[in-house]
Amino acid sequence: MSAKSRGTAAESTPRSGMSRSLSFFLYLCCFFAGMFFTNRMWTMPSLDGIERNLDAKFKHETVVSEDHDSYPKKAVVRTDDGLEETSELTDVIEPLDQTILDLERKLAAARAQQEATSTGSPLSGSSKIVRSTSKHKYFMVVGINTSFRSRKRRDSIRATWMPEGETRKKLEKEKGIVLRFVIGHSASPGGILDKAIEAEDMMHGDFLRLEHVEGYHELSGKTKTYFATAVSLWDAEFYVKVDDDIHVNLATLGMILSSRRRKSRVYIGCMKSGPVLAQKGVRYHEPEYWKFGAVGNRYFRHATGQLYAISKDLATYISVNQNLLHKYANEDVSLGSWFIGLDVEHVHDRRFCCGTPPGLKRAPHVLLLSTGDVAAYAIPALELWKFTSGVKRARMPFGPRAFEKLGEIGMLE
């Protein structure tokens, strides 16, 4: 009995030792496994933590959801309660664009006013009055490009399509149409030429004086200065430039521009693409012809210089960037080059192209004739126009009928 008991005890001892070793090994394995998985859990960021950090950094985020079945796109704001639809995306973007444009216009006006103050710009008295009431909204500003020796042309325009005195003021107030002769100053400010313009302006009050030295080869600079000055003085939808040998039907012009009111960047005129003249001594010679490619190339499409119109955004662009815009020898080419790289709608309208009414042997260019307005032009007292015997009557394009047409357009809604 004793021998068996000793044998049994001897056999149980190594089994107990093996169990302790195995248990210790298993404990180690579990410990390292726990450390391994615990480290992995520590290195993974919490999604809740990410959301809390983002919410702390950004109060809200805009999520654009695109619905292929229904347009336009929607703007959605993420909130603590979930996604909540707020408005259409266009309703969010358009006010921002308008705010930027308003700031650019204010900046352009401030720059123009500062330059006029620092350089002593010879603005006429009527222009100064407009500056003080510039918050008024206008439909279009028509700048009539003129020179010192064009008194007869100006009188012809005053006798035909440009109203004077109280009628012109009524046109500005009720229809939002501003008409001004645009001119700078001579190379000798205060000379006889400038005094003659000042006297004429005192009589009629229809001039816009520019800080610009007059000259035939300076038309590009004059055009740039005109738009910059006009934007600073009048908040209009369109800005028009016309030469003083052009006679315009204001009612037709108003209807054309009214049809383009929904376009923010529009350039309207008689579009052409003439040859680039490299030969010296010819009219419209282009000294920088090499910029347009090989000899014999043609210009890019642009409006003729006699008459064209641009929207407010484009006039503001010229005003803001006037110190950067390059001037070519020809004014109409310069204007076209300023828009060639922009998102601009070029509108070719044949009614902006020059022509002479039937029955006239010699006359200033006539544009924008309405249907049935045959010989619809008055004969100025200076008898600049010679009518043939086939024309029996004439009437002013800006008469009672034309004024009624302007009222039918409803320019200022």
C-alpha cells in the first residue's frame, strides 16, 4: 500500500508542473494579444471625435445635392438635427455675384472721383450735379463723341434727335436716358478752344468734360476715359457711344437695349472684321500689325466705332482696369480687344450699321430707322442737308411721336 502511494505521488508531481508552465504560457499569449489589439484601438480615431472637431471648427457646411431629375441644384445646410434644405444654389450664388459687382462699381467711382480731385478734372457744372445724385437708377447713358470744331454737328443733333432744356431733364428723370456731348480739353487748358466749349456748355448744359487731351490719335484713350467717368457719374444699365455725325432714333435704340436687359455682359453693335493695314501712310494704319499674325490677316470681330452699346458690367470692367487695358491705333479695335478674352455676348445688329436715308444726296450717317420713318429727319437752320425733290416732308426723329414710343417701352420698371 505504501509503495503504491509513493508511486502515485511521484506521478502527479510532473503533471502539476506541466500545468503551471502551460498556464503561464497561455497568460503571456493573452497579455501580448491584449496589448496588440489595445494599441490598434488607440491608433484609430473616433468618428464621433471627428464630427465634434469639425463641428467645432465649422459651424455649418454647405452640401450641394444634385438631382438629375429636377433642376436647378439645391443648397443644403448640415445641422445637428440632420440635413435641412435651405434654398436653390442660384439663390445663394447670385447675391454674392451682385455684391462683388456693387463693390467693384463703388471702387471704380471712388477711383474716378479721387483722380478728378487730384488732377483738377474740368468737369462741367451739370456733371457735378449728376455726381451728387448718382444713386438714381438710369436706363442708358448716351455719350456723343465730339471735338472742338464740330459746333455745326452739335447744333444739328440738338435740332433733331437730342432734346434740350426741360425736355432733356424730363427724359433723364422719367425715362432714365442721359444724353451728353463728350469732350476733353485742349493741349493748352484754359485756351480759346476750352473757353468756347465752356460758353456753349453754359448755354445748353449738355456736355460731359473728360480729363483727356483731345486728338484724333487719342480716341482709344478717350473712349476708355468716357466709360470710366460715365460709370462713376451715372448708375445705368447700358452705356452707349455714338459719333457726332450719327443721327439716332432713340425709341428704336431703347427697344433694342430693352430686349437685352437680362444679359449681364453684352456688347452690341455693327460687328465687322476688317483687314489689318500694315502699310504706313494709309488711313486706319495699324502700327502693331505684327500682333495679329501674318501680313494680310484680319481683325477679330468687333463693333464699328460709329455706334455701339455695352452693359453696366463691361463698363465697370473698363473703369476698374483702365490702367491695364492696351490701346491700339483704332478705337473700335481697342474696345473689341478689351472684351476678346472675357465671357461676353457679342450681338451683331444691322440697325447699328451706317446708312443714308433714301432721297438724301448728302447727310450725316443715319442709324436705327424705325419702319415707316422715311425722311424722318428735320432740316437744321444751317441747311447742312440737301434733300432731293422726291422728299416732300421731314419731321424730327425726337418729336412727340418718338417720345410716346419711349413711354411705350417702359424702360424703367
